[in-house]
Amino acid sequence: MSLTSSLPSVMFWTNPQETAAIFLPTLVALVALVSYSIISVVSTSCLVILLAVSLCKLYTHVMVNLLAKLPADLSSDPLHKVYSFDLTISAGTVETIISTSFSNVNDILILLRSLFLLDSLVDSIKFGVLLYFITYIGLMCNLLTVITMAWITLFTFPRLYRDNEMAIDNLVEKMIGQVEDVKSKVTSLVTRTKATPMKSVEKTPEKEE
């Protein structure tokens, strides 16, 4: 099964207008948050949406009623697809989201407690190394930059992977093979290092009494 088979089609740019309508406004809002407060970004975004809807309504009125170049039908409105969106949230959906969220939060809290209390020394060391590298990421960029890069990757990598699936899979397999080779060499080197002192001790002659 392909890695991208479970992703929605909007991420593959099968319908560029639909994907752009989701991708570009969010990207613009994330970039705007770098320089402006969230209050300014939200209010400006709402004003832009209101202006766009007003222009669409004006366009429909002019083309249908004044110039009669479009039929007096709902399809003449550029926003006719938006009218069919169901924005209501059922009680069952809310209950499912809340129960799933609480379950995930509880699992994360249990895992963090185990890591911080050193229940498994190896896992805690790995966690500490991960935190150490995250500090370097924090020095280079902030959380907003990471979210922006993740959003761009979300809408670019699936299409790139689908168009170059074989080449990417072969490259990943080669990289995994190289990593495994390095791990085996390091393991053998560590084993040899541990075995050498034992052999030297065995070959050391006993002193004569």
C-alpha cells in the first residue's frame, strides 16, 4: 500500500482551484502572523472574506439581472458550491472527538511520566537526546515557522511522492541500507573493543612467587 493512499485528494492538486482555496489562504495567514498579531490577522481575514463574497454577489447580480449574460440559476453564482456545505456538528461527532482527545492526552501524560521518572533508562536517554536536538531547532526557528513549513510540506510532498514514487522508494531503501551498515559497523567495533581487554588480561603471564 502506498504511503499516500490514505490522504485526501485535495493534497494531490487534482483540482488546483479547490486545493489553492485551502492552501493559499492558510499560508498567507501563517506568514502574516510572523509580523502581525493574531487579532489583526483574524479581523483582516474576515474583512477580506466579506469583501470577496460581496464582489461575488455583485458580479452575479450584474451578469444575471442587468446584462442577462448568465441564466437566473444557482449555478451562475461563483459561490454556489459553498451553499451546500454542512457546517453543523453533530453531538456524536463532538463526543467522539472529545473521547479520542482525552484518550490521546492520557496516553501522552503516562508516557511523559515514564520518561521523566526514568522507568526505562534507554528510552529516557533517547528522550533527552531528542530534547537536546529540539533546542537547536528552537534556536533556528520558532513554532510558527515549523507549522508553516509543515503546512507547505503537507501540500507538496504527497504530489511529489506520487509522481516520483519509485525513485523516492529506491532512495529511501538505499539510505536505510547505509544506516544499517553503519549500525552494524559500530556494533562490531564496540564488541571488538570490549573483547580486546579481556583477551589481553587472559594473555598476561602470572608473576612468579
